[in-house]
Amino acid sequence: MADKILQVEHLEKYYQKRHVLHDINFSVDKGEVVTLLGPSGSGKSTLIRCLNGLEAYQQGTIMFEGEKVQPNEKTWQQIRQKIGMVFQSYDLFPNLTVMDNILLGPTKVQKKDRNSASQEAVKLLQRVGLEDYQDAYPRQLSGGQKQRIAIVRALALHPDFMLFDEVTASLDPEMVRGVLNIIGDLANKDHMTMIVVTHEMNFAQEIADRVLFLENGRILEQTPSKTFFNKPQTDRAQQFLDSMD
Ligand code: ADP
Ligand code: MG
């Protein structure tokens, strides 16, 4: 049996009285790329945020690397070191340089030596084509560059698992490809385990092993990517794909 990085069982999430996730069940194997698709408001961000403890859930179980997560802040802080997350909004610290943004986690949280951490950061920056921007501040970067830095910052912690939530949604069209290529390389060359929320259907089709389709807080289908994009199992998913053309 393949190694499971993540298992979610019977997860239920409410915002006050509003029930936004209903009986969520799925798992992610090591090296697997899962795309989470669904209309706006279906609960994609909420689900992603539950997976690294940024949102509380009311019922259900999350197992990470074979261990049941005790949903308290101390446990989540440890787990978050192994889960990298990049959001739609660029959440770089505006008062820190690119390098200091990247080194914050490795040096402050993981207590790594600054010299070796910065050598590694330079390699990651080279990989995303931004090695000349170490001393720049976030305001001096384009949206696409900021997202590439946000990805590098997550990778600098050596995550076992990455979560991407619409990371290209705020970008100008000409910036989108560069960011998607980096995520695509992580999937295809590094075999990084990841869940990707995206509105870019071609990209989703290129990288996904499996698609989870969410509507109104329920997983309507979990389908191998090839099947999903050719012939989804539900009419609702077909309508969704038609609307994305
Ligand atoms: P998606 O990412 O698929 O667009 P979200 O997870 O953002 O969906 O939202 C799912 C549902 O939860 C929506 O009905 C949304 O209005 C609601 N919601 C999201 N965040 C909050 C919040 N902080 N408080 C209350 N309701 C929220
Ligand atoms: Mg969202």
C-alpha cells in the first residue's frame, strides 16, 4: 500500500451556525498531486486551512504521516513546519528583504545556522530565477515575483507536503505561467506531495493525479485526473468544467 501523508475522516466544519464542510473523507499518498476544484464558495479554502490548523473543525479526524493530529496549537505548530502553504495574497513581510523573509522560518523556527540556510536559499532563488533579488524588499517586486518568493520561503522549510490556494488568482495574466511552471516542476521533477486549488483548468489537468470536486461543502467526486477531465462522474462537475472553458 502506498504511504499516506494525509488522511481526513468525517471532517465537519462550521462558521458559527453555518455548516460549511460536510463529512469530508479523502487521503493523499506520498508523491501524489491532488487538485481541489469547485465553484467559488464551495469550501476549498476552508478545507485547505483546516489541513494545517489555520481553521478549527468541529468533528472528524486528520491524520498526518500516520499520526492522528491532536487539534491544539502546539501540535499544529509542529505540523506546520512540515506543511508549506502559499495563498492567493502575497503574505511576505513588507519590512524584511527577500532573503530575510526566506530565512525567518529556517533560522527562527527551525534554529538552523544562518550561513547554511542562506546558501540553500540562494539555490532556491536561482531555481525560480530571482537570485538577483535577495536584498530587494517585497514592494520592489511584481506580483508574480512575490509569489515565487512565497513559494521559495515555504520550500526553505523542507516541507513534506505543500498546499497551494489559488496562488495565481491575483496575478496579471503574463505572470501566471512563471508561477505555474514552478509548481509544475515541484510536482513532476521533485514529486512533491501537494494539494492545489486553482482556476487554471489546463494547469490542473497537466499536474493532477486526482481531482477532488467540491460543491456546497461536500466532496461530490474524487476521480483520477484523466477521467475527470474527459468524463466526470457527476453532472455538476461537467457543468463546472463547461463553465470554465
Ligand atoms: P472557496 O475557497 O471554495 O471559495 P471558502 O472556503 O472561502 O470557499 O468559503 C466556504 C463558505 O464559507 C462560503 O459560504 C463562505 O462565505 C464561508 N466563509 C468563509 N470564510 C468564512 C469566515 N471566516 N466566516 C464565516 N463564513 C466564512
Ligand atoms: Mg478560496
